[in-house]
Amino acid sequence: MIQPTATRAVVVGIAVLILANVLWLGVLWEVKFYQLLRMALLISPGIASFLVAYLAPRVKIVLGLSMAAWGAIIGTFATSIYEHFGVPVDNIGGPMAVFVVLLVYQVVICTVGSVVGFLFWRIKKQGTERYVG
């Protein structure tokens, strides 16, 4: 069995965030069921932080919260790319303003995701200890 490491956990979280930003094009282009896709993608930072907190071997909540910074960086970069290629985006005052807005939003969502991921890990750990020891 492959042992989880902090690096692997963070890579999984970053992959979720990148995938969400790529799928966001479906919302911008209003594909079929784009409203449902939008709702799912709005919680993607929470999903990423949940997975990181659940998979990381230690400092789970801190690593889960780090997804907020990664999400803000990736989101700001994605917004710049979309704008460069003519995809309609909300321009709220430049890249720094986009970064700050994304960071504040993602800190809130990632806090919830990290705590829930940690709690799920604790429940799983307590359940396996009951049968092993």
C-alpha cells in the first residue's frame, strides 16, 4: 500500500483546483446544466481541502487551509488566461482585486473542508483502532 505524504495530498488538492478551473469554462459558455455545474464548482475549494486534510499524514488542517492560497493563485491565473483568449469574465479591478476576492472566499470554504476532512479522518481512525487493538 502506498503511504500518504503531505506532498501527495497537496498535489491531489491542486489537481482538483485545476480541474475545477478548467471545467469553469462550461459555466462561462453556458453548456447544458451549467447552473448545476456552477454549484458543484463553487464548492471545489472545499473538496480540495477536504481531500488534503483527509490524506495528509500530519498538519492536516494547515495543509487543507493552504488550498485557499493555491486556489486564489490558480483562479487569478485562470481568469487572466480566460480574459486573454476573449472568454467573458467579470473584471472587478485587476488581478490583485481578483486574487483578494478569491482568497477571502476560499479561506472560508477551505476552513470548512479542512475541518470536515480532519473529522472524517478521526472517525475512520477510531473505527479501525477499535478492531485492531
